[in-house]
Amino acid sequence: MFKHILVPTDGSKLSLKALDMAAQMAASTDAKVSVLHVTPTYPTMAGGDGYMVRPITPKEWDNLIRILVSLDNKHTSQALLIKKLASYKQYNQTLKALSEYNRAIQLLYLLDDVNDETLRQHVQGALNIGESFHQMSRSIATMNGRDSVKGRSELDFTVWNESAKLIANCLLFYNAFILSALLDHYRSSGNEAALRRVINTSPAAWSHINLSGYFQFASNDDRYQIEQVIDALKRVA
């Protein structure tokens, strides 16, 4: 049936299970197994002189401290700061020190990313949620079969785009509110199976939401009782 099975792996538990399954399949069909592991290429952090991070003089370090304090206190903005420093004809030493400081932060993060699998998983999870959010916004923008943005002017486009983002944020809040309540409930009750399902559920989901029709805001006190939805979901698990 199979002559050659290619198994990509990243060393995780799930990929090792896939490798074990591939080995069983190969043994039953006398097939060849090739294992593929791709190592990501990380950008070099060294400068032209070989330094990973060049030394920062005490004078410029004091300037950096003042800049960071000003940014933290909202006395200036990053954009305004960079604009002023970049306006000098010669390469400003403070701007150079900021670049080296930024290089140091990038280097520390890179080392954490290389050595910490949990960090990589969290980063990938955040990226997946962001991508799901964009897909949700796209689905909202094309509801009722409309595949184009409403409006003819730039203002119309902006209003329609921001309205789609508003609805998407409402759905995110709706999902996160329910998931948070279920998370607390299953933790207190000790239901580990249901707890894992909640943890693996993305708040940027919309398959359970009806995006057809028209959105209206209620003008009376007949509000949506989200607690009833949460209670019903608790009884399902």
C-alpha cells in the first residue's frame, strides 16, 4: 500500500505519536520511513565588528534612562522621539545607543525563543488567534453574501470597516466571557476533560454565531441573558 512514508517532526509529543504511528504502518506494509526535521534560520544579531551588542557609554545610558522614563510617563511618543533623533545630519549617538538597546532586547527574546518551547507555543497561539480574528472580520464584512465593502467614498469604507471590527470585538468579548466562566467552573469542579476542551477553544471563533440578517440594538430592558447560556453549557459536559 505504502512504499515510502515521510514524517515531519518538531520533537513535540504529538509529532512523536505521529512518528510511532508511521513506524507501525511501515512495518505492516514493508515501507520505508523518512523523518524530516526543519530547523528555523534565525537572523544574525552580530554587527559588522563581530559584537552581538556593542557597549553603551555611561553618558548615553543616562540619556536612555531619561527617554524610557519620559515614554513611560507619556511625556512623549516613540514616533516623535525617533523623528527628532533622526533629524540630525550626523548619526546621533543617542539614536545609536537606542539601536544597541533594542538589539539587546531582541537578543534576549531570541535566546528565550530558542530555549523555551512553551514560549514558542504561546507565541504561535497568539498568532493563530490574530489570524482567526482577521478571518472573523472578513466573514462579518461579507455577511449576507456580499463580497465587497459597502460605500463609495473613503469615509463609507472606513465606517464599514470599523463597524465590522466592532462586531468582531463584541463576538470576542462574548466568547471570552463564556469561556472564562466555564474555565472557573471546571477548575472548581475538577472536571479535567472539560477543562482541557475549554483551554483549547479559541475565543476568536464564530461558527456558532449567525452572521446572516441585520443587527439591531434593543431599546427596552429585554436583555440577552448570557448566564442562561453558560448554565446550559455547564450541564452539557
